[in-house]
Amino acid sequence: MMDCRVGCGACCIVPSISSAIPGLPHGKPAGNRCAQLTSDNLCQIFGQPDRPTVCLSLQPSLEMCGTTDAEAYAWLAWLEQITRPA
């Protein structure tokens, strides 16, 4: 298992989140910054009980995060596209 790349924020921007997030009661659309993402791309509610289940399920991995922020954005955008409801 790997650690998040500090300042990446791809998993808090690229995917849509359909469950409530503090500050976003209806979730967020794909490509929008989460309301809990700081200006330096850190999660303000990381480790908190009100963090959405989908966020808890995203675990950093070389496949998902790649070696650069651009690779992480591309992978997550592809996942968002192939899992989008028809």
C-alpha cells in the first residue's frame, strides 16, 4: 500500500460523489472540487466520521495514483467515464 501524494487532490476533484459531503448535501459532480478540499489540495475531513464512504473506499495505489498528478487525473477520469450511468 502507498501513501497519498501530498497536494495531488485528484480523488477529490475528478470523480462524482453522489452521497452528502459536509458543505455539499447533494454530493458533487465530476470535475468539481470538493468543498472540503483546501487550496493546497488537502482534505479537511480526512479521518473524520462524516467523510463519505466513497472517499473511505478510495485507497491510494500505483494503478490509481500513477507517479504524477496528471496520471492520477487521467486514471480517475477514465474510471468516471466507464462507470457513468447510461
